[in-house]
Amino acid sequence: MPNWNHVLDELTRQQQQLLTKAGSVLDRTRRKYLKQLSAQTGRNTIAYYSSFLSKPNVAGIDINDDDVNAFMTCIHEMDREKGLDLILHTPGGSVAATEALAHYIRSMFGDDVRAIVPQLAMSAGTMLALSCKSVLMGKQSSLGPIDPHLNGIPADVVVTEFRRALREITKDPKKAPVWAPILGRYTPSYLTQCEYAMQWSRSFVRDALKSNMLQRSNKKDELAASIVRALSSAAVNKAHNKHLHIDRLKKLGVKVEALEDDQDLQEAVLTVHHCYIHTMTNTPCLKIVENHDGRALVRNVGPQAIPQPVSISFGSPA
């Protein structure tokens, strides 16, 4: 008779078989609708999806340097004259990785890259979207603030807090003991690191806006600076996870296209989105970067939420 470990092994094998079967069905369905979307627009299409909603706080859900490898896999052999639609669903991640990824995509497709945000592209995901020529969004879609964080702390808040402390202590030295425990948390050079991080993220987005989305505007310098100020200010946005909807972004001057203006396109985009959300929810999938021909790089998580080796697929949709 099987012992405890034997039973566990059998259960694990059966569970894996079920996941593999479910994965194959989800893969075929997802790729079918992604290919249909590409055929409808006549453009290359890459979906970049993270499972941050179904698997929060798991390492690897963010934008990181490994993503360039995934995009290299997906872009290989594409007809770049067709441009690129980049579907984004991400919580954000490294500014350095995002800058490198944006540079690579622009080097492949020039200015002809459109971001599509069916639901959420936050933080560095917003930066990536703003590096494109336009952003296609629905009423349910959101971008987010772009203020950088160091060790989980908003850099803009640190600088604002330090300046407030300096003003209050200069005005009334008796307040110094009150501020001492707060300021004592900061390590040497931390304030400078925060200032550099703010300068870096703002200059990246400002330059990206001017070189693509706003390049034909007579007021591109002024408009880019205004957008960056609004999106990078913690005082304005109050929280890093604030959702910025299409109306707000249009008022800021971001070039946004409304999904609702084309009902057929809206249905095609949302169907693709639902397919990816089903995949993220019902499989160990951590992140998918996939093109319209079914070429994908998929990263999964194991039972202990440890990222497993990637699987690369070159299959065609059914």
C-alpha cells in the first residue's frame, strides 16, 4: 500500500497533468484570438502579461532585464514594416530595464509602436506606454504615477519630507528633536540617491514623449514637462497605486485613443485580455510575452513560489 509520500507524489502528478491539459487548451484559445486581433489591425502584436493580480508579491512579476530576451524571441522574423501593437498588463518594475526595453523596441520598429492597455499598466508600465506613439485604452483602463521607489519608499516623498524638515527646523530649532528619529532612518547618500532616481525617471519619460508621442507638437517641450510633472508628483497623486483613467490622461496631453471608438477592435482586445487573465489565474504562469504567431516566452512559478526555468513555445494557433 502507498505511504504518505507515495500518495503525495500521485496527487502531485495528477495535478500536474490537469494543469498541463488546461494549459494546452488555454494556449490554443489565447493564441487564436491574439492572431485574430493582429489580422484585424494588420499590425504585429505582442502581449506582455504579468500575473501580479492573481499572484501578488511573487518575485519575477515585474519588468526586468530578462524581458529583453523574451522580446528578442518574439520579434525575430517579424515584418517590421507593419509596426507593433504592444499589449501591456503589468505593475511596473525597474526603470533601467524599462528604459532598455523601450530602446530595443524603438530600435526594431522606430516610431510605429502603439501601446494597448486593456486594464492596468502601472508605474514603469506607464513609462513604457508613454514611450509609444499613442496609448489605446478603454473606460476600464488605467495608467499610474511614475514616481520611482527606493527600497519600497517613494523617492519624491523622501525629498519632500526632508525639505519640510529643513524648513521647520530652520524656522524653529526646537523642532529638531521631533524630526531627528525620522531623519535618522535615512542612510548616508540616501537623499541624493532619491534625487538622482527622480531625475532619471523624469528625464527618461520626458525624452521619450518628445521623441515619439509629442514629436509633431509645436509645444512638445512644454507639454512633455507638464505631463511628467503631473505623473511624477507624489503630492499630486497622493499614492503610487493611483489609477489614472483616460479622461485624466487626455487632459494632461497624453495621446490616447479610446477603445470605445471602434466596437470591433474593443471586442477583439478585450477577448484577448480575458484569455490572458484566465491563463494567469488557472495555471502556474508568472509572466507571458507572446506574439501573434504563437511564439512565446513563458515563466512559471513552482509550488514554493520560486520562479522555474522558462519554457519557450513556437507553436502556431489552432
